[in-house]
Amino acid sequence: MDVLPLSGAAEARADLVGGKAHSLMILVDAGFSVPPGFIVSTEAFRAFLEYNGLDEELRSVEATLLSLGLSESVAAKCDQLRKRATLGAWPRYLVGSIGNRLDNLGAPSLAVRSSAVLEDRRDASSAGMLDTTLSVPANLERVLEAISRCWASLLNRRGIAYRMNMSLEPVCDVAAVVQRMIPAEVSGTLFTKHPDRLRSETMVIEATYGLGETVVRGLITPDRFLIARESGGVLETRLGRKHLQIRAGPEGPIEEPLPCGRQERLCLGHETLAQLWDLGLRVERLFGSPQDIEWSIDQQCIWVLQSRPLTCFAGG
Amino acid sequence: MNWKKTVTRPLSPLKASSLFEGLEIGIDRYVGAPFRSHLLEPAGTGHAWYVLEEEWSAFVAAIRDRAQDISYIEDVAKEAERVCKALLDVARRISQTNHKRLSRASLLDAFQEYRAVLVSYPFIAWGFLVIDELLSKALLARLNFVLTQLNRTSEADKIAAILTTKTGTIAAEEEELDLLRLKSLAKQVDGPELSSLLEQHAEKYTWLPMYDHNIRPWSKEHFQESMNRLPSNVEEVLQAKVREQAKRKETLSQTLSSLRDPELERLSHLMQRFILLRTYRTDVLREVYYLIDPFLSEIVRRMGHGNERIAYLTCDEFIEYLENGSRLSSEILECRMEKYAMLRVDGRTQVVCRERDIHALLEKHLRLEATSEELKGDGIFPGVVKGRVRILRTGHTGSVLEPGEIIVSEMTTPEMHEALSRAGAIVTDEGGITCHAAIVSREMGIPCVIATGIATKVLKDGDLVEVDSNAGVVRRISE
């Protein structure tokens, strides 16, 4: 149960794969295009901690956090543990099973994302709190490195502070999702319901050229499209300020200015918007609640990179 | 002037001024589409670099035009290799002279010689931006054509990835391999010998981090520490790395021979050459900066400054001193070390550093209206809040934030989370209604106005503002 395929949600224990991976499995099972990949489970996570003698220390840090809060001394301890985890060694059997999956996947470049086991809450997205590594070359060592970095980021001050602030467990189990990196031409986000209550009959799509990091992090102002949920009609388009793009390079993401002519152009046409609208409604139906979806388009299709419940709506 | 933002990247006045010059004079020589105007705006830990919209378009068009012919791209690769070699040659020559005994006139000759080569460099750097894209398009088009003929289109993705994956090694990887070898050797040699081997290693790679003139080279201790951190099964790791490299080369050559298309082979080799050149050219610049550092130190020493100030003079200012002895005061250099903005128009590069002057410069060129009392953006969580502005730069955590202050930043990052929870409201330059700042604002119930475009440029720490996120407006209000 250390390394699991990215499908078969019904049989998988959510506490083994984490929230993000679990929703990806559900999407795969339902036939959505999700970049192929595998999950390095929370069991592997605990084995990794144990192998590096970090589990006991982590438990004591957690106890201190819960009783005394995030003091400077415990934060310093977290930093220290985080560094040790980043440089941690890997149990041989895990290296073997991850290596096998990697070979079978045969992807030239990978994305390594975290999948934490947290209470499924509609008011806490944990957005951006754990590290994601994109465009990792398909080299076992580099992939292991990205996984340990992703796991170690659990001990980032910012994440701990966020979870404590939102009354979540300060330290939780984390799985990692390793997927084929999509060399996206256009990417973005999709809220199946506008977060503004007054516009809840509207779907919001925000998009730009290249990878979606620029949209998610707010590095640029993306093109925005408001779509009528009911009919799929485009109600409003607004050209963003897309001065730069991030694209998938062979050795990591590359940030560069957007080639001329593209800044002044909307990055999505009506046909793609209609496909996204349909996709958004189907994903929402699958999960039974409004969703915050990240997607990418390459020459093949629209890929769903992530879907999570939309966190609280404005005013409520 | 119609400024276009290119990249955000920290650049010292010395590095920036030489790039400006090369983008004007050097690029004019190569393709006749010079960048005559530049604006470098200080922004947190990075710098936003603006060029003129029409100059950028003309440059892209000029290269596109020429690169229709693949042999032009091959010529550019050859030229890049030539320029890199010439730069290293001149830097090595300069590093070997005894600067202390040179007259000012001889120092001037050496500096001019260096500058004359450096002026060719920016063409490689910016030209690659355009060529990369054209080359990958040509490669993929040819690949699709070949695969269609062979009825193997289903493999397109996989093969495209193989062709565009780096097979050679770059300096940083060479260094890692050498360090692994050294660690593996450590078991067999005695202390003094290991120390001298490490010394040699440090000498060979000390320049690796020197992205700019104000970054110090790595010391022997640094390499010693990295060696200690290497895993103990060095031989295994080393073998795995070498195998991996060999495997990648092998895969590439097997793939190419199975496709049997000379044109595709030509494009693939060119692609590989460019992938390596991309890193190699910046590595060369790093090594050059390292090599000429003592030479530049000597010049600033004669100007009466310490070598920590090298990076804060422009090329022209070096020349002016060497030509007629004019020096910059310590106050100006100190001020630049704090913060600066740069402008190049009409062949002159200007550096301004006082907050007031920076503000005036940006106001004039980026058409910011300091007097404008209202900024418009998208409101997120509704509310009307008054408070004092606290500018937070990217990468900062905002631990200084007083409860209720208004966070104004280019974008918010997860690092700012603690500060966000104490903020009265959030205002950003960029971002959509689905971005991080917006999500956090809704979760925490903090009013937020995103995508104002210019908030970090027109607002200052301590300004009293009213954030009205119902209307998506931020107003400066009187005390």
C-alpha cells in the first residue's frame, strides 16, 4: 500500500491517499482526462519519517503546538525538522516501488503535488500551503527529491500557522501525487459558481497562456470569462494583463515574457469555453457541490489537474 | 512611450547597464532591431524590466523572418559559442594582468576591450527567447510529418519529450559529479591530500553562484559542507547518475535512428545544442564576472570605494572615471545599495536612487498619477475598511504588520499568511478572482481589492486609505 495507482477510488482509503489524490481518483474513475500518474501513500510518508528518525520528534512538536501554539522556539524546531526531511534518505524498498511505477508511467517530465489528509472542510482550502514541484525530469532521484520536498513543506511555518488559524490539525499525514507533466498551451481555474452570491447563476473561468501557476498565484491578471451556468452562454469576457507566462521546460518551469501579440488576445475561444462549461458542470455533479477546478489544455485535450470544493462564498 | 513589461529579475546597475548597451548596440548589429529604451523598476526582491512595445515587436519580427531558414538558427548557435569563448578569453586575459601596476589609461584599454565583447552577449540572451519557440515548432512539425509517414502518430508525445530532453551535462551537474567522485576518493586519501583536492575543486567551480556582480563566489568551506551532505553510498549514486545520462543519450540516438529522417536529426541536434547553450551562456557570464572581479575591484579601489560597491556603478561610470577621473560619491553609492531605478533613453543610462526621484521617474514613464486619489480593481470579500498602508514585497512574510493595517502587494503568497490574518484589508497589483489572495480573503472574511495594476507603485507605507471592496475601489483619504 506504499504506492498506489491513480484510480479505483471506491477501494482506496482516503486516509491513505489524501484529499487531492482521492478526488483525482474519483475523476479518473468517472472517465475525466486526468494526467496519468500514481500516488505515494501516507504509509510511505510515515515509513519515510520513521526511516529518518523524524516521527517521534514530529509527534512531540505536534503536542507542543497544540498546547503552547506556534512559539518562536517550536517554529525553529519545525524549520530544523523540515531541513532534515528535505535531505532525508529513502528506504530501499520504497525506492524500488517508486522506480517501477515511474518506468511504467514512461512520462518524460513529471509534476509532484501534495495530497494531505485533512478534514474535508468547505471553509479551508489550504491553497498553496504545501510545495508542488513542476517539470521534474523523469529521473528517479529527482522525483524522490521532489517528494521529500513536498512532504517536508508540511513543516513550513506558513502552513502550520494557516492550519492552526483555521482550527485544523497543525501536522497531518501527506501523500504525494506523481503525474505526467502537461506541456500546457493554455491553463486556468474554473469556479463552477461565482463566489459572489449575487452571481451564483454564473460560472467563472480565468485563464492564461502556459501553465496555470501564474493564475493561481496571482502573478498576472488572467483573462476572465463569465458563463451562464444554465445555458453555457458567455455573459462577459475581460482581457487580462498577461505580461508573462510560465511554461514547462525540460529542467523545470520557465518564466518568460509572453510573446507579442498574445497579451492583447483572449486566450480562449467560444468552442473551448463551451467545453469547459460542460466539464465544470459534470465535475460539480460528480462531487455534488460547487467546485474549484484547475485545468490545462495541450494539443490532446482539456486535462483536469485538481478539483476541490469551493470554499466559503462572499458574505456567508 | 508605450512600455512593455518583460521579466522580473534582480539586476545590479552594472549588469543592467551592460545588458542595456548590448540590447541597443549589439542587437542593432545583428538584426537591425535595437532596443533603444529601457526602464528598470525596483520591485521588492526583483526588478521589473520594461522595453518599448514597438521595439520588442520589431525584434521578434526580425528574428522570425531570419529564422525561417534553419541554417540561420545554426548560425546563431555558432555565434553564441563564439561570443562565449571570446568573453572567457578576454576575461582570462584581464585576470592575468597585474592590475595594481597598470596606469589608468591601460585599465581603460582593458575595460573597453571587455566591453566591446560583452556588447554581443545580449543578442544571444534575448534572441534565444524567440528562437527557442521557433525551433521547437519546427522540430515538432517535422516530427509529426515523419510519424505520419511511418504511421506512428500515437507515439508523438513520447518522442517529442525525448527529443526535447537535455542529454548533455551543464556545469552545475559536472560539479555534483566531481564532488561525488571526490567523496568516494576521500576514503582512500589522507587529510592533507583531500584538502588540496577540495581546494582544486573549489577553484574550478567557485564562480557557480555569481549570477551578478554583487554575489560572492563559493568558498572551499561551502564545497566541504556540500560534500558532507552527500549521501554515504556515493559510488551507487554516482553510477546511477552516469548511467542515467548514458541512458538518455542512448534513448535519443535510438529514437532518431528508428525514425531515419536526416532533417529531423538535424533539428534534434540543433535543439540539444540550444538546450545546453541556454545554461552555458549564463554559466559563462558567471565565470566572467568572477574572473574580472579583481580587476573591477582595483578600479573602484582607486575611486576610493570598497569592492562591495562594484555592482552599483554603471559601465559608463567606470569609463568616465577611467577617462577623466570623475568619481561618484559614497553617498550616492550607499543610496543605490538601498534601492534604485534605471532608465536608458537616447543612448544614456541613468540611475536614480532617492525614494522621491524613483517615484518621480516611474510616475513620468509609467504614467502613474501620484495625485490620483482612487485606484480601481476587482472587489472580493465585501466591506469598507480604513487603515494605513503597509507595502509587502514578494517573498516577505510581513511580520512587521500591525493589526488592521492594509496589505498592499504585487500579489500575495502563502508566506504572508500570518500577516494576512492580521490585515484590515488586502490590495494587490495583479490577480484574478480565483487566485490565492482572493481565496484567502474569502476564507478569512477580509475585504480585498485585486488587480489594481499599480497599487504598489502609487501607495506608500503609512498612507491612510479607504478600501471599498463593494465598489472595487481604494481611495487615499486625508489625515
